[in-house]
Amino acid sequence: MISKKINGKIYYYLAVSARVEGKPRIVEQKYLGPPRTSRRRRHAHQHDIDLSVRALLDALAGIEETVLLYPDTCGRPKAHRMITDTDQLQQHLFEIFQLHRWAPLGNTPNRDPHDS
């Protein structure tokens, strides 16, 4: 998750980075909206997660996606997406904020998508 300051206002994006020509680049981003920290904190609290706004944002920022690009015979590289290792708190936040809409867990190695 990254933030951008545009015309003095902060906006959040879920960003996907990959190496392009050997350099890290943002290859995809989804707009999450302006900061609604009180609403996000209240939503987390409803799921028995009581964190400060800073701790909540730090935990969410630690949820990262890795994209591995493989060459394909058709010219367009194949992408394999996976979520980096997360702790129990981050896994719970991933579920309650429904982050699978942008970064599905199904391609994550060593994690069964049917386990809860």
C-alpha cells in the first residue's frame, strides 16, 4: 500500500511492483481512496482488533504482493502473483478488509486457500 499527496490531500493505492529491465517499477495500482482511518479503525475494532491508527496502517502496509514474470512463447510474459509472508494479525486484516479482491491468496505458496 502506498500513499500519494495530490494537491495537498493524501490518497491510498494498492501497488504491485515488479522488476522491469532490472529495476523495480510499479506495474499495477488500484485506487483505495482517501484516508478513512477512523472508519478503518472502527471496522478493525468490530473484528476484535484494537490498534492505534498508526499500528493499523503499519500492519496493512506490511501486506505485500510479489509478482514473478516468466517469458512466454506468445510474447506476453506470464505473471505469477503471491502474497509475501504475513503474520497472524496481517492475515486477519487481509480477510476483514477483503484485500483478496486486489491480491488473491490462491497463488500463495504453502498456503491452502480453504484453510481459515
